[in-house]
Amino acid sequence: MRTIELAGVSVPVIGQGTWRMGEDPLQRRAEVGALQLGIDEGMTLIDTAEMYAEGGAEEVVGEAIRGRRDQVIVVSKVYPHNASRKGIPRACDASLTRLGTDYIDLYLLHWRGQYPLEETVEAFERLREAGKIGRWGVSNFDVADLQELASPECATNQVLYNIEERGIEFDLLPWQQRHLPLMAYCPIAQGGGLLSSPTLEQIAHRHEVTPAQVSLAWVLRQEGVIAIPKAVQPEHVRLNAAAANVVLEEHDLDAIDRVFGAPKRKHPLAMV
């Protein structure tokens, strides 16, 4: 699979998301199996957060990577209300326990909250010095937030980006392409109506792929972008991994633009 440099290491351009995992005990075995299959398929970057199922998703990840920790890059995120000088170390230790590991490769501030960025960065740096995290970054930051942060140590910004939510193309994506990689969450817009779009279905038919794979390939057409779709069904996991090989042609992109137009002005940063 194609790779990109993130936080000083080479990672696949398609990773695995875990939002909504860990919520249903009856799905636990399937979720663990899906993540393990994804690792086998080359999607060795796994994204999670203490917010997801209030730690339940981290527990799923911990079970999935047991005995395979050296094969994966683990990304987790801290709640804004825990992002203080004292709160971050406690939150990180709790995440480490749930993940069953002694370090997190990349630790992100989930979104801006009440604490000054300087305080959060100081706490992140202390965790890095202690060896509990490899690098740190942010999530749901717009250009102004990143400019205020103004830290060369920030490894990434994770934001919502898909065919239906293109607002970041106006300013945030170009800015990040000059400074740091972007992680795209919900790259297939949580499925739904997008995947039944006649335009995507036609493109998928021409390439002999699925609309979801077209959506992922569309996100990955941009330089410096990593997509982190979530999948539980084995077939979907394999299709996600294979999407890294899908190359859309100019007329495909034009067709998408006609239906899902690129932004012509600044939009508020979309979040889910």
C-alpha cells in the first residue's frame, strides 16, 4: 500500500477508524477481528479516542493489537475537558491501560476546549519526554487555530473530509499541504446517501469497484492526506484496503465536481 510520512514514520495512506466501536458487547469479536484483518491487509494505522464508547473503542483496539504492538501505529485522542496540565497525564495513563500498551504513537487533542493551547502543548511535551507518546497533534482545528498553535512539533490535524464535506479545500487543506499531513475522518461520509449517488455508482461501475472505494480514492487524490474509514464486515475491510489502488481519471473528478461542487468561499469547519 502507498505510504506517507506521519509523525516521523511511514504509515499507510488508508488506516482504520474505530468510532462507534466498543458500544455493543455482542459486536466485540467482530470488531476485533476486523481490526486484525485490516492490519493483515496493510492498514496498520489505527485511530481511536477516549471519547469513543467512553474508552470502549480503546479496549477493542487493545485486544486487536495484543501480541502485534510493533506492527501498528496507534493514534488516540484526549477530551478537551481533560486537556489540562494535570488532566492530560491522567487521561493518557487511562488510555494506555485500556490499549494494553506503554506508549501511544500519536496523541491528539480531540477539539479545542477551555484550556490554553500552551498548557496542553506543555503537557503533551512532558508525555513525549516520558516516553508515553511518540508525537502529538490536534483534531478539528481550522487554519486560525493552527496559526495560533504555531508549533513545529504538531504532527497532524484530523478533520472531517469527504465528497459531501469539501469546505476544507478552500483554505485549510492547502495550508496543511504546505505544513503538515491531514488525517481525514468519515472519508465515505458514514455511508448513507452518498454511496447511492448515481454519479458515484457510474464511476464505480467504470472502474469495477464500489462507490465507497471511489469515495476513498477521491479523498486520497490529494497530496498529504490519510483516510481512516471504519469497517466491521470483513468484505468492507478488504475493499477499503484495495481502494488505495484505485486511480480516478480527470473526467471522473469533473463528474463529481458537477454534483458535489468545490467550495468557492470560506466555510465554518464541519465536525461530527
